[in-house]
Amino acid sequence: VQLQASGGGLVQAGDSLRLSCAASGFTFSGRAVAWFRQAPGKEREFVAVTGWSGGTTYYTDSVKERFTISKDNARNMAYLVMDRLKPEDTAIYYCAAKPIATITNRNMYRSASHYPYWGQGTLVTVSS
């Protein structure tokens, strides 16, 4: 079971990026897929999740209307399209997955500890 995140890079404020997360060894079908990020000196924080309990999608407030999460079960790929990037979006971005059947608390989508599968992270740097 492996997740591979890619697509990060150095961009200017206002630019867009698309992050990708490829799954190998298992399928995204029946699994929620999330993106977290960790800025230098800060804790890992939730960014977005899709396919959570009831098929719902959630975003953290700071990225609403700018980021879009999606997953393609047939291709075992997940994406995070990031528009109008800001310097405060600079971080290492990680994708994570969790079997929907193991969700016991539908409010815990923000908790990194609830996701058993993680990718290695991809660095996004936004210059001002």
C-alpha cells in the first residue's frame, strides 16, 4: 500500500497548482482521501477531504473557494487544485486515505491520526 504525492513547486502569489496523489497496492474506491499540510515550525493541519462519510467533502476555512479536491476511483488518483495561492499556503502537502468502513465518528475528518495511509509529501512554496 503506497501513496505518492506530486505536483508541488515554487510559484508566485496568485498562481495555481495541481497536486496529484497516486495510490498503488489498493484502490481509492471505498476510501476517503484527504490532503493535509505542514508549514515550517507548525503542526500538520487538515486542508480538505473527499469521500468522507456520506460522500461529503470538507475544506478548512482558509482554502474554501480557492482549493478543489477530487478523486478518480477508476484511475486510483486524487487531486488538489489550488487557485489564487497565497504565501501562507507554503507547506509540505501530504495526501492521506482512510477506508470509509472504518469511520466511527463522522466529525473526525480533520484528525490526521484517523488516516492510516499517507504519502511522502510534496513541497509547495508560494512567493510574494
